[in-house]
Amino acid sequence: MRGSISAFRNVGLAALVAAGVLAPAAVSAAPKPKEVEVLFISRAELEAAGLMTSDTLGPTPQLWCLWDCNYARNSRSVGTTNEFVTRVSGPGPGTLAMDITRQVSNSFTATATVGADKISAAVGFSVTWTDTQTYEYSTTLPSGACWTIRAYNTMDNYAFEVWQNAFIGPDFKVGTGRAKRFMGIRFTLTKAC
């Protein structure tokens, strides 16, 4: 009797080891559900519909700088990113809906001290702009389906340099920075939960 229990334990252990080794390969071989863009609402559309304020620059007074003043220059685009905001998932049949309100904003970082007004002048938009935006999307789910809606903020990214206006001698570079501009809302749909 002891021999048969011992044999069962060995077979059970071998099955667990095999399952542990084979299961990850089986999982990774399964196709990943595809996330598909279903809607993009641009900044221009949101502004035109009166759903968002503009971040364009008005006349900005330049304060006099007597010595060692930092400013931003050599701004350039470095691509677009989609920053995750939120998601909703649910089973069908029925309607899957997202309806939330969040703050959206432009932003910046710099390795040297420089005024936000100077960065805004270099990149061409207000880096301190903020607004409130509603993320609203819905879809009809068929029976037996489980889908996921995700919302992203689409951001245009810019790099710039921070320079110092020296009291004596030529200006010189003292740092770098990045600025992000909110460009719209992207919704995606994945036919999985």
C-alpha cells in the first residue's frame, strides 16, 4: 500500500512540474487580443465645439533681465505619445460605457531653472495650461462577449535647451528640458476583458 501512495505522489509531482513548465509556453503561444482605435477627438475639434479652452499664447511682456538670466530656445518636436487615463470592462449583452471627467494639462520639466513664460515662448504654447475634459464613449456588446474600452491623452512632446544670458560674454547652454502639449483624446476597444 505504501508503494502505491508513493507512486501516486511521484506522478502528481511530475504532473505539477510538467504543468508549470509547459503552461507558460502555452499561454505565450495564445494570440494577444488586439486593441483597436475606435475614436480620436482632436484638440481642434474640442475647442471648436466649445468643450475646451485654447492654450495659444497671447502677448507676453518680457521683463528686463540685468544679468545671468535663463531662457529656453532650440525647441523641436520629439514625437507623440498616448498616456493612459482609465478603462472600463464588462460582459454582454448590453452597453459598455465610459463617462468620466478629469483634468487635462500641458506640462514641462527642465534641468535648470527657467520661467514657464520663457519655455512657453520657445515651444509656442502655454506650458501651464489646464482644463477639464469629459471622456465619453459607449459601444453595444453582443451576448457572451467581454470587452474593454480604454481612454488615452494624446500628447505632443517637445525638447528644448535652457540658455543663460550672461552679463559679460556670449550666452551659454546650462540645461535641457521637455514640454508636453495635450492634443486630444484617444479611445481604444479590446475584444477581451
